[in-house]
Amino acid sequence: MSRIGKLPISVPAGVTVQVSDENVVTVKGPLGELSQKVDPNITVAVEDGTLEVKRSSDEKSQKAMHGLYRSLVNNMVIGVSKGYEVKLELVGVGYRAEVMPNNVLDLVLGFAHHIYLQVPAEVKVEAKSDKRANPIVTLKSFDKQLLGQVAAKIRSFRKPEPYKGKGVKFVGEELRRKAGKAAAK
């Protein structure tokens, strides 16, 4: 039995879960609505405030899907009730971030041009710049997959380099630093 898949999912108050005939799980909550199509061999049962994810047999592919779909449905329930947040830190001299109208993020990352990113409407963006501190970009959403995708896209514009640590990194991320040429002597 999958250790993740067999865990029940508790549904908090204010969140409703529906499973359609086509095996589509829809979760509605105070922050939004999410839906996920589930593999036909996996069944999702809703009973008095908990969700159970079960599989029909012990085939290897179904074992893999069991834990996956349980995690996806759990992320949906947490997302519509509490939401998710990711913070990115811009490390480098002159690196800036600004939120423009229509949810457009303007990034200055040491290139000869500005980088403009149209952020989806489901993701709320906030840019904070204090004196003598690195700018922080905060992303909030109820959709964990979309939030991670947007955060990875922003990070891909200028990944942190190992010598000085300049670039876009997650807050709290530990970087592997290299010594450089001077340390070789």
C-alpha cells in the first residue's frame, strides 16, 4: 500500500468536494475553485468530511498513480482553503522588480533590457524594495502547480551563479558556493 496514497484527506469547513462521473475532482473553497481529472483506475470517495483515494489493483503503474493523485487532491484542498506563497529574492547590484498594471512584472536583472512577464490572473504579485536590502518578489495563489511554474519562470531569467551568488533565488534557498581562482593559489 502506498504510504502517501492511503492517508485520508481532511476537508476543512467551507470547502466542498465533488467527484463527477468522468472521474473529475472539483474542489471549491473561499479562495477559488480547482479541478483535476483522475486516472480511471483510481477512485476518490467523499465521506463525512474526509476524502479517500483508492486503487483497483496492485499494478506498478497504479501504485505510482495512487500517491500522485492523493497529493494533487490534497494540494487542491489546501490551496482553496489556505493558499500558497512563494518568495523570490533578487541578489545583485541594481536588480529591481516592479509590478505594473494588468499584472505585469517588470524585472531589471543586469541585462541591457527590462524583462516584462505577464503573470496569470490567479497569481497575485507583490514587489518590495527596501533600502540596503535585496528586492523581494512575493507570489500568492490557490493553485500550487501554477504558482510553482511562475516562480520557476522568474528564476530562470537569471539563475544564481556559484561564485558571488548573484541572481534570482528562493528566500531561504542554500546555494553551493565555489571558491574561485584566488583560492587556488
